[in-house]
Amino acid sequence: VPSGSLALDVALGVGGYPRGRIVEIYGPESSGKTTVALHAVAEVQKRGGTAAYIDAENALDPAYATALGVNIDDLLLSQPDTGEQGLQIADALISSGAIDIVVVDSVAALVPRAEIEGEMGDAHVGLQARLMSQALRKLSGTINKTKTIALFINQIREKVGVMFGNPETTPGGRALKFYATVRLEVRRAEQIKDGTDVIGNRTRIKVV
């Protein structure tokens, strides 16, 4: 499925996103990750396909999505309460075989139920990583069978106390890195101005 950017399609080597595969789009906050994902949704819809969007961030702007060519009325939109619920919805949609692309926005917002319901200060180390690992193990086979594209948006976080090497990390453990066939690193390059008005951002995407 074309990405909506000719240069990115060329960089991906197969003319776009491969069907039946997991794609991770990661980068810092406000780098353009959601924009890249919404372009993919618009391309799927343009070809008569069905798209689903799991908005765990509760941050999808319908007007912005429409401006990018997304048909909001035909978009299956879900705003889950917990990480488990979000991943169960993704599983049900993919298993149905009726969906061409599922976007999960974002991995960082897929907070496990125990963490939401627990006390402040409780230790929930590794819960999200375990949740992602279990879900992806199950999803990868179904995705392959139904030829759905599963697009996970992930944020870059700074690891605390790293003195040497790269302090940046992506939430959700190592599972997504392992299961993703395509990983795109998105970074904001520079602002696009009309006189003094900022009218957009130029984004740099690296196929990892």
C-alpha cells in the first residue's frame, strides 16, 4: 500500500507498506508520526479499503485527518480505556479479515489495566512490555494470514541516567522492534514558513 509519499515508497523498496506485516513508526513528540500514519490510512481508503484507528492517546483531530484525505465517516475509530482493551480491539479487527490497515496510536498510551487501577507509586515495571510481547506474538500470525497492515506509532523517550551510548528508547519493551518488518524513524527537520507565519513542518523519515 503506498505511503502517500513517493520518496518514502522508494525508500521502502516495495513501493509502500507491505501487507500482512507489522510497521513501527517512532520518533520524538510532534515529529509527524501521526501524519505519516494518517497518509497511509488515506491511501488505503482511496483504494476502497477499510481502515481502523485505535486512538489510545485520545488525540485524533478529525479536521486535520480530513485535510490529509482521510474519510472520517468511514474510519473505524476506537478510544480504548486500557492497553488490554486496545490490543483486544486490534486483535478482533485483524481477525475479522475485513480490515486493510489498523493504526495503533500509540504504544506508550497502551497502559495496562493494573497500572491504571493501581495506587500511585505502585511498581508496575515490565507490565507494558509483557502486555506488548503477548499481544504481538498472537497478532503476528493473524496479521500474516489476513494480510492486514498493522501500524504502531511509538514515542522516543529518554532513558534516565544513561551516560554512554544512545539514551533514547521506545516504550513497550523489545517485542515491537523484534516483530516489526518495517521501522520508520520520524524526526522534525525544519519549519515551513510563509513570511513569518509557520504553515507546516518538514519531516525527515529514515527507514531503519
